[in-house]
Amino acid sequence: MTPQSLLQTTLFLLSLLFLVQASSLLCFQHQEESLAQGPPLLATSVTSWWSPQNISLPSAASFTFSFH
């Protein structure tokens, strides 16, 4: 693995982590209301939020890499 591809992979993972954290913040109120039903709703909320964004993530990672 070249340093360039390693950096790109690292930035991709950081972007993924950031989006997951952002989704947690955006879904926080919904999860708070649903907390009595148990943790699986957390995964459902993140998945439903994440799915539309999944397509744009590679371009977001590429943009970050290009900017760097």
C-alpha cells in the first residue's frame, strides 16, 4: 500500500466516523423519545439516515483528499 492510498483510506475512515457521529447528533432527539424500546432503534436510526448519504461518501473522501 502506497502512502497516498494509505492517506486516502485514513481520510475515508475519518469521514465515515464523522458522518456516524453527525447522524447520532441529528437523531438524538428521536432516540431519546424511543429509548424505552431499547438500543436496536439506534442502529435503525443511523441506518435510515446513513443510506441516502452512502452514495456521496466516496466523493466526499476524494474531495478531502484533493484538498489536502
